Amino acid sequence: MRRPIMLGIVGDSAAGKSTLTGGLVNLLGADRVTHICTDDYHKYDRKERAQIGITALHPECNYLDIMEQHLERLHYGLPILKPVYDHSNGSLVRPEYIMPKEFIIVEGLLGFYTRVMRQFYDVKVYLNPPEELRRVWKIKRDTTKRGYTREQVLEELIKREPDSEAYIRPQREFADIIVTFYPPKGVDPEKIDGHLNTRLVLRPTIPHPDFSYLIDNRAENHGIRLELGRDMGKPVDILEIDGNVPEEEALRLEKTIWSHLPRGVPPLNLDRLGRYLDRNEIKHSHPLALTQLLLAYHLLRAYDENATIPFAPPVDALSRIRRQRELSLKEINMEIKRND
């Protein structure tokens, strides 16, 4: 039995999760990807959160136990009845019946929060943009798509900061890849005219493609660099891609990633690679394209039909069996007492 391959993408509000996820769905094909947003598991709607005085980032504002149960079911190839949160007006609406496909992309605020959740992912990604850039993105998104005023967004950012610090950013520790899109040095995030740079922290928790040619050519700066560094005290590879990287260098790295894919992988929609919307205009970014391709590589590598893909240990199913067994023993003991 083959199971779906699961990718988790976690980051703070407006960190770029939806943009990265949408690109991956386009790349792999919507007919092959199931997309889940963990923000759908909010306990309270926008009005209720305001009355209670809790933010959507707080674990107590989310059904984490149901999220764990659903991730387990998806991991085992089973359907779920997923709750739905409408971000446009902050309401909870009719749930959606979801069948897992070959690939499952789970993105949201608290996807790595518990050990149970983390065990079901094959690849874990954390988005870590500079706070000043995320602030610009959040203001732009929430004022154009979610009905907030600029003042309301700024007030909400202040309210959310303690929960961001306490619950969202610590999840960075559990990622296999940390993605940071950032503006060139000295460029105001509100006045970016061009593509963002990208820094990818590649932890050795999963096998990455061989990028050693970048180390051999590091004396020649062609807009892509690989360095050996440390993250949280542990050795990592750090891949830097400049926003203005020459096309020939971007294509060379693309071919390098592609060469490490297993033979016989299904074709990808490469014409949609690296596309994003900017002021109602579709643009292309080489750093974004290469980031998407690297993540697709990890999904496809795990899906290699010749690979043995183990299942994570059952959690909810096992707990149900244990509960049933405890109930049975209790009934037996009660029957013994009655007979005595």
C-alpha cells in the first residue's frame, strides 16, 4: 500500500505560505495535490475572538486534537470532513469532504505545534521573512482581501506579537528547510522594485541535492551561493539566491535539481514555475521558481515508486483501541463485582 506524501508549510500570518503553496499546486498539478489549511481549525470566528480577547495564533483558539486526527487520517490515505474558515469575512462555514491525493500540502500557523502533528510529514518547511517585510505583506493583503483598514491591521499586529513569539516562531526549530525571502540591503520593504533575494537553510534532517559545484565556483559570484554554516548551533547548508540572478545561472541550478530526481517522475507544469501576482500583474521570479522546484524535488523523491515509504505509528486509532480495551476491562471488573 502506498500512502500520500505530505509537505508541511508553517509561518506567521502573511509570511507567504499561500503564494508558495499555490505555486507548488500549479507545478505538480491540482489533480495530484490535496491542499489543507490548518487555519480552518479555528474554534472561534472573528467576532467571537474579539469578544473573548484571544488571537487566532493561540493554541487554545484551535482544535489541535482534531487537526492531529485529520493529519493522521490523511497520512493513512483516509478521507476527512474538514472544517472551513472563510478569511474574507472571518466566519466558520460548511465543512468540506476531502479525499487525499498523491501529494498533500498542509499550510498554516500551527502545523508543527505538537509532536503528533510533526510525525506525519515527509518534509517540513518554515517561512521566515523579516518582520518589516511581513508587516508590509500583511497590511497589503488584509486591507485588499479581508476588509480591514490599515489602522486595524497595525493594531492586530501589536495584539498578536506575544502569541507570535510564544507559539509560531518556536516551530522554526522543527523544519527541514527554512525559507527567507528578503529585500536587497538598503531597500525599503515598502518600495521594492524587483525580485526578492532568497535564503534557504537546508538542514541535514532530509537528503538534499548535491550543490557542491556552487562551493567549487564560490569565488565567482553569479547570484547563487552555497555556504556551510550553523543554525541553532548545528551544521547546515545555506543556499543564497539573489533576486537579480542571471537566467543562465538559474537554469543551471534548475538542471542540477532536476538531475537528482528519480527517473520516470511524472511531468511538471514548468511554465508556471515562479509565477506570482503583483498589483494584478503576473510576474516571474527565479528565486521563487528555484525554491518551488526544490520543494517539488523533495516530494517527488519521496514518491519514487521504487522507494519504501514507511507509515508513522498510529496515534488516534491506537488510542481508540486502548480506550475500548480499558472500557472492556472495566465492564469485566464490574461484572465480577456483581457476581460476588
